[in-house]
Amino acid sequence: MNKRILIVEDEKKIAKVLKIELEFEGYDVTMEHDGKAGLETAFNAKPDLILLDVMLPEISGIEVLRRLRKEDRHTPVLLLTARNTTLDKVQGLDLGANDYITKPFEIEEVLARIRSSIRYNDMLLGKSEDGKKKPVLSASDLVVNTETREVNRNSKSITLTPKEFDLLVYLLINKNKIVTREGIITNVWGYEYEGETNVIDVYIRYLRKKIDADEEHQLITTVRGVGYTIREK
């Protein structure tokens, strides 16, 4: 079954070009040209990914994202913005956008980011053998529900930021395997992340303080020169 993509873009020429390119790649594509219609279609059609312009008539893209995330925490959203400003990017990411693409863009970049976001979301909502969603991930006494985003260790609730949660889920998906820094950057921070790679060390440190603090068994392990892993007892 083809993946379904919703484009919410008021510049009809851009939306049409995206639609043609995405359909050529085998995606099923729906277009909307204002925020109100885009939000309604997002709820009703349940696409696998949304390309969402920031500047939209009726309802802004940021407001569409905010309302969407109240009901839907998982559908990947890639923001399209003509404004190369930190404020748009930070606001969108804080509200739950998975990535952003600044106009003008190369279609190859858009396609790569779409593939990366869908691949990670499929891992996040992995299927069991009977085809049903398997939302609970665990390692020893650590339990993570990817649908409710609840995290518990030793029956104690742990509060994580969105990026800390994404990093923890990626480690748990690859439990008992070593994940490289490059793999983390690609799957958690997104295609062609342009920031400092030491951000990984910073977030690993944040996770350790919340997950492993005061625990006898330390789950998160550094494999020097390679990457990180979560190992059960």
C-alpha cells in the first residue's frame, strides 16, 4: 500500500510541482491550499506524512500544527517556510514538527527528508507479527509507551522533552545493538542536520540524568569511538 502524503500549501504552483514529484515516487498525494481545509483533511484522511506551509490563509501553519498535535502525536509533519529565521524553526519544532524545509528547496532534499521521517515513524509504531501496533517498548524495568508518550522506570514516572523522547525510543528500538552517532543524527535529528554533532552527547547526558540516576543498573552505555546502546541486565 502506497504511503499517503498531504500537502498544505497556498502557493499552487509549488504544491503542484510537489504533487507531481511525489506521485512519480509512488506516493498517494492530497493537496489543500488553506489551513482550515488542511487541518480537516489531516484529521479525516489520516495521511502518513504532512508537508505544511507556515504561511497559510484561514489558519496559519503553526496553528494547524498546534491543533493537530493535541489529537495526533505521531504523524510526521515537515514545515515548509520561506522565512529562514530561527524563530519559525524553533516554534515549529517545539510544537512537534519533525523537521523543516526552507524555500527555495531542491526536490531531492524534500524526498530524502520524507523518506527519513516516514522510516523513523514506522520504526516508532512498529508492528507485531499479527499486524497490530506494538506501542510499548521496554528494557529491564524501563517501560515506554510510544502512543501516550509515557515513560516509567521502576514504576516511577519520568518526564522527557520531545527530543529526549525521540532519542530514547531510537535507542530502545535498537536495544542491545550499538547505534552510531551518524545513525542517531539521521534518524532522530533528521536529514542533513546542520548543527554541532556534540548535541548527541548533551542529550545522552540529559537522558542519563533522568533514566539512570540513582539506579543500580545503568541502561545507557557508551561504546567508545562507535556510539551508544541500551543494554538490559
